[in-house]
Amino acid sequence: MTDTSLGRRQLLARTGVVGALGALWGTQADARSKPQTWRWPGHVVLDVACLGYTFAPFFDAALSDEDMRGASFFVEGNIYRARTIPDGPDWDPTSADAIGHWFCRGWFIFHPDRPLPHVITTQEYLLGIITADEPTPADTLVSSGLEGGVELAHRAVIGGAGRYRHARGHVLQQTIGTNTTVLTGGTDAAPNFRFVFQF
């Protein structure tokens, strides 16, 4: 890799791609203009505030500046009880008590011939707070699937632990707005999600 291509990649990471991350997990303008568009019955409903300052992308593995396949990222968030987070912008994640942790890791898959979806990810939903006494909360759900740039994502529930040890089914992921944290390397507010698990 030449210094020139590395410079372009760093510039892309700091501007174009990071700027696009405001729309990575869905069209937030749609979430604001069409509140509560999606409603489903479900066995488990969780709200998540993505914590923008935890977003850690690695763009150097991308195939090219235009083809982002291979670039990876990690981000985490707080889990809240169903319908804790209102639809819309500027929700403060410290304004309610979290009931768990959300971890999301994956790879960018978009390129000029296939701009959507943006990423393929594995997400873990730990239903309990990590503490010194309880470093691995027992009740966990795990999902895998495509997301990013779409208002509604259908994901596979691929397992769980604790009371969810037999979990199989699907989960619907909806972007419902933004919060007061900012995605690393940019100026865009981090997204909030609602997950509806159906087993």
C-alpha cells in the first residue's frame, strides 16, 4: 500500500465514510419523520442506544477506497426495557437505567455495484450489567444478519444463553432515532434501535 493510497483511505475514513455512518443503521430522517411506523407483537422487545464514542472502525482492510468490503468495526451500546427510548433525535442514554449491554461487530460489504445493505454483523444482547461480581451475565441473545441503510432489517436469532439457551427465530431491527453521543471520527449522532425478537 502506498503512502498516497493510505492518505486517501485515511481521508475517506475521516470524511466520506465516517460521514456516511450517520445513515449506517438506517435512515434516521425517516425515523424522525415517521415515528412508530413499525409495530409488531413479539416475545422480547428491547431498546438500544448505540454509544457513538465506542465505534471503532478499521478501514485499512477494505479492498479499495470505493469498495469497502473487508473493512471491519466494533461498537457497543446500552440495552433498555421496551419503549424506554422515544422516537426521534437527541435522546440522552444517561436519562434511563440500562438493563444490559449490546455488542455489535461486523464487516462493511458495500461497493459501487451494491450500495445496500452496508454491513453484515453479529450482535450480542447481554441482559444484565457487567460488574466485577458478574463479568458474564447469564441471559444472552445473539443475532446475525445484514443491516445498514435500510429502515427495517430482518436478522436471524442464532442462539442464546441462560433463560434464552434454546432461542431460535428472528429479530426485527428498526432505527427509531438518535442519541446525544457522537460516532467516533465524525459529527453524526449515534442511532437508537428497537429490536423485536420472535421465537
